[in-house]
Amino acid sequence: MERGVPFLDAAARGACTESLNEGAFAKTPAFYTSFTKLGARIHTRLMRGAFDGERKQNKTKPMKTPKTILAATLGVAMSIPVVVGAPLPPPRPNAGTPPPPTAGILNPPPPPTGANVPLPPGATPPPPPPGRAIPIVGLDAAKSRDFTDGLDEFTKVETAAGGLGPIFNDVSCVACHRAGGVGGGSRVFVTRFGKVVDGAFDPMVSEGGPLLQRRAISPEFVERVPLTANVVIRRITTPVFGLGLMEAIPDAVIRAGAVAKGDGIAGKVAVVTDPVSGKEGVGRFGWKAQHASILGFSADAYLNEMGITNRYFPTENAPNGDAGLLARADVVADPEDPANGVTEKGDVDRAGDFMRYLAPIPRAKATARSAAGERTFAAIGCVKCHTPAMSTGAHSVAALANKRVELYSDLLLHDMGSLGDGMPQGAAGAREMRTAPLWGLRLRDMYLHDGRAITVDAAVRAHDGEARIVKDRYVALKDADRAALLEFLGTL
């Protein structure tokens, strides 16, 4: 079931959807708040536009109330597909344009067309997109085939008959990982929720938390954010370029960076249990460094983003935790992605191979000003978290062994103060976030974990917590020095 409300901003659309969830129009306080703010604009467009003909035909039925206007709007405005489900929280300040809706079962994602996004202020234009995907240099023939097979899996559109759902967020890996080519980030958001009671965080697992799956194979299974949730956050998709090199960085190298560096910066190692090995390791993937291995990251995404069970996550998610609904909805035997008896690989392994052997985005050509900006980046202390480079260790794949990895991250958790998302996950507390790698930065057009910043400058200015002192130095720079620093970031 889909509805569209093209006249409303993200907050109003969320309020309208919440009203639908509650079974009545214009029922929630959020709707009235949004309607009050947007009332004049909505009323003008409705009365002069979409409903002009109706007014001429029947002048005895004026639309007098918010309830009537909302009902009429939902009845005729079908131009933006929005699956009826849980309302998203309104964008935070400086969030920019709300992300467009992503593909669904009846609207599979188009193939990626490369980077076509606004550049950060002062950024150097990127080189032409390198085709659909480029593997790391030095793969042998067997690993090259693994990369190609993995690319096919990463771009495959899943179906309900093949295990998609019953609840899910999208229908393929590339639907969410596409900016700048296959494997990039995107404007796609996921929603997480929970509640804090007496200072303790409850992920609300029994009610389908902490991740909302916003789509379903049938409208009756669509999840809602429970009304009792008092923590509701959004996160944008992270890119997966260069993940194999990040995985090949030894745990000891990351641990060595967790020391006091001045300015109140230290960082914390995210020690997590890898679902593949069952052992503890150093987390490095995800906004909260919640995964230690690519295969674990892949298997988790197949279950939680596409609803496909596998040998590492064999239990299906029930819609809002309702086992009865799950019994009616889940008709494909679990695990839906078993390992092949010959290759001992499933879809999660093939997608993992693609991410492991996907090359990072190469840096753009430096200029004299960007080189000066790089020096300023180091001088004011940005490198205390955004470590310019680390090295991989010995590895069974020669192309990943003993390589310099210029990711601009220490892969540690940091207390980010007000920039934290309030959502504990893995080893990370509510205010802790992993230092985001900066390689490939120039291919993005939304920044920070929730996409609130639409420029790099705004993203830096939003830094808080352990990064506050360094942020203040950035703000205090002369305009020319700040512009040079931004030009440097535009080369990454």
C-alpha cells in the first residue's frame, strides 16, 4: 500500500503516515504542529490547484478542517511513493533536502550511473567515475572471479520467492550503496528506535527494535515505530569502498591508537563478538564500529536490511516482534541463503567477496592550496581522530598484504557529545561514534551519520565532545586557511 503527499515536508509526511498508522486522519499532535506551520502553503495549493475542479463542480462541500484536507490530499496525490509504515523523525536542523524514496518490489533500483553530486566548497572536481566498480590492484585470477561474482550478487534484486522479507528496507545491496559507483553511500536512511527508562536504554527487541524495517511483502506486515519509543534516530548509508583493506589492518594497530592525544582526545577500541568466528575482535565497520569482519557485516545486512536469513543469522525478524504475523508471512524455509555444498559459499559470502576486493576511491590531484590545507588539517589537530593512514599486515591474499591504507580514520569510538545519536550499539555508548573514514569524501553530498550537514564546512562545525577543541580551532581559522583545508578534503 502506497500513498503520496508531495505538498508536505518530511515532518508533515511523517505525521500523516503516523495518522494512517493510528487508523484516523489528523489524529496526532505532530500532524497539527506540521499543519500549523505549513497550513497557508498547503491550503493555497489545494484550493487553487489539485482541488480546483472539485470546487467548481460542488461548491457546497468546502474543505474546512485539517482532517478533510489531509484525507483529500491522500486521495489524489500519488506522485511520490511512500510505503505506509512508521513515521520517520523530522530531519534535524541543517538536514538539507529529505532523501527521495528508494526502490521497492515493484520499482527496482536503476543501475548506478556514477558520481553526480554537488562538490564540497572549494573541492577539486573528481575524475570521471571508474565504471561500475573497480577491484583492488593485484588480485589473481581466482580472486578476480570472486570479485565479479560478488558484483553480480551485490547488484541482484531479491524477490519474496527467494527469501526477501517479510519485512525489509530494500531489495538489493546496490539500492543503498550506489553513490559514485557500486559500493558507495547514498541518501538512503535507516531508522532505529528504543527507549530510555530510568537512565537505561531498552532496544525494544520484543517490539521489533532496534531497527525499523520500513517495507514489507504485504501491507499487513509493515512495521511502525512503537509509540512508547523515546529514542528515534536516522542514519545514512556508509560506503563500502576499500573495506578489504580496512579488514586487513591488524587489531593491534587499531588498539595502539587508543591513547591520550591531547585536547581531550583518546578514543576507545570497540571490542565486539564476530558472528562468523564467534570470537571477540576489534570492530571497525558501521557508524558504531559494530562489526569486526566483512562477512559478519554482510550477513547482518542480509537479515536486517533485506530479511534474508543465513547460516550466521538464521532467525527471521518478526514484524514489530509479532510471532503470529511472522508465522503467516514467512513461507520460505530458513536459512533462506544456505551455503552451496560445493563452494561452501552463500549469497552473503559472494557479496562479502565483492566488498573485500573493492578498491578505495583514489585521491584527486593535489594543488598548492590543497597541500597547504592538508598541513592545516594536521596542525589544528584533525589527525588526532582522522588518522591519515594505517597499514595492513600479513594476509593470505597478496593484494591485501602490507599495504598503506589512507582512510583518514583511527577506527576508534569517540564521545561526540551532542553529535552522538543517542543509540547504544555494540561496544558503543549513546554518545560514541566511530571516526568516519574520509576517503571518497568528495563523492558524497550528505555528511555526518544522520545527513544533517549538506556541506563539509557544516559537518566540521557540528563536531562536539572530544572534537570540540579542534572544531573551535577550525572555526577560528582565517577564511583563506579554512578554504584551503576544505579544498584538501575535496581531494579525498
